[in-house]
Amino acid sequence: APSRSSLSMYGDINRQSGSSISTAPLQYRPHNIYGGAGGSGIHISQSGQLLSSGSPPNYVETGVIDNEKVTMQNLNDRMASYLDKVRNLEAANTKLELQIREFYERRASTVCRDFTKYFATITDLRAQVLPTLYNRLINNPSTELNMRNSIEVDVACLKRVRDSLTRTICDLHMQVEGLKEELVCMKSRHEEIHLARTQRSGEVSVEVDTTDSVDLLKTLEEMREQYESVVLKNRLEVEKWYTKQINTATTEVKTFNIELVELKRRHQEYEITRQTLVTTLNHRFGNQLSQMQVTINALETELQQLRVSIEKQQCEYNLLLDIKMRLELEIAEYRRLLDGEHQEIFFFITEKLIDGQVVSTSVETKEENIQ
């Protein structure tokens, strides 16, 4: 087990006659200082003790006083070395805080990039592509349906990429929280060291662990190397991820440009084909319309002539029908005269009119004999 050497100071030492030493009554609070290992800092504890005047006086020899002076000098030297280590630890802590702050600033400057120009380019491309896509949707819906399915697959892939990026961001946030916790721990250690410095003056009783001291600078250097390796790893991962995203975005922009050029070319071809078809159809249907108009005019003339002929024939038919009726009346009268009987003959004439014209005529004859 490590041995401990203790030192007690009881105020003023009065040299009297002989070799005796008397002590004045004093309220005494000894301080214990323990050197930590592995960068755990220095722990300081205080305990109160009251030395009353009723306690028996201590009588020590002059040689004992010399040994106490030597021990006090050794302890002062060791205290000075510990204070130097504390100052070095504070400087290293300040440097580490500066490195952490620079790391946060670099990461913030790397993460918060301005993609406004890419958004403007994408907006212009959309404004150019949408009219063409609308025309293609009208002219060729099956192709647009296939393209829509392909785009939906691409959107699903992009959503998976977005989820992966979200998980990566969460991991980075967790790493940042871990670094913040380590920073808080370092600050607490720094406060303990500062408290040790403020309480080093006064009447103290120092108990020093005589075990082999740990090189705090070496430990701090190892911690700094670990943090630098973690920071370098995170920075490389972030740079790799952003480089991949930029390359992907650049490739997509190039693909969109190629598709835009192809769409413009196809649009021009379709426009030329449309104009040619419109001209051909107008010429063809114009000729057919002219021929049909000539045929319609001829048919209308023939129909008019046919109507005039039908009206003429209707008049002749009515005239002949009237002559027939009169002849029938005369024949009936002749028969009556030949038979010597007095008969009354009744004729019932029925005419069917359509649009003011006689379409059909029927005659019914009824005879009554009178003796």
C-alpha cells in the first residue's frame, strides 16, 4: 500500500528557553490534496479540527524542526510541480475547447451549403419541360403512363435515400451530443482544478499519495488524438457523403439536360409532322368538300325538277279523275234511262290532302230505286 507523509502547521512557533515548543490555541482546517490519474483532476477535501489550549503542549527537539522544514520544502516543491501540471492541463483544455469549436464551425460551414442556384436551375428546367410533357400526355398517353410509372419508382428510391440521410443526421446529432457531454465533463474537471488553485493558500495539512504519478500531458495527448481521429473520421464521412450527393445531383442535372434536348428535338419533329398532316388533310378534305358540294347542287336541281314534274302529274291525275267521275255519272244516267226506272244515285267523293295537295281520291256510289 502507498505510504502517506503528513505535515501539520499550528500557527506561530515560539522558541523558548530550553528545547521546548509551545503552541497557541487555533481553529485548524487541514486540506487534503490527492493527485488523480488518467486526467481525473485533483480532488480537494477539507475537515475541521479545533485545537484547544487545554491540550498538552508538544515538546520536540531542534532536529525534529529541521526535518519538518525539509519535509515542508519537499512538499512545496511537489505542490509547485502539481500546480505546473494544473496550468498545463488548463492550457490543454483551452486548446481542446478551441479545436472542438473549430470542428463545429467547419461542420456547420460544410453542412449549411447554399443550393439556391440548383433550385433555380431545376425551376427553369421544370418550366421548360412541363409544356412538352403536357403535349406528350395528350398525343401519346401510353408513353406518358410508362414514364409516370418509372418516375414513381425513382421517387420511391429517392424516399429511401431520404430516410437513409435522416438516419445519418440522427447519428451525427447523437455524436454531437456525446461530444457536448464530454465537453461538460472537461469543464467540470476544469472547475475542480480552479477550485484547487483557489484553496491552495492558508494553513493546510497536505496528504500526498506517493504512488507513481501519471503523466497527465500524455493522457491528455492520447485523448486529443482520439478526438482528432473521431473528428477526422466524421469529417471524411461527411465529405464523402456530400461528394456523393453532389455527384448524384450533377448526374441528374446532366440527364435532365439530355432529356430536355431530346424532348425539344422530338417536339420539333412532331410539330413539323402535325403541320404536314394538317396541310394534307385540309387539301384532301377541301377537294372532297368541293366535289360533294357540286353533287349536292346537282341533286337539289334534280329534286326541284322532280317536284315540278310530280305536281304536273298530280294536276293531270286530278283532271283525269274528274273526267272519269263525270263519265261514270253519265253512264249511270244512261242506264237509268234505258231501264225505265227512276233512280236516285248518290255519289260520295273522299279526297285525302297532305300539305294542301290531293294525294288520293275515292268515290262511293249509292243508288235508290223509286217506283
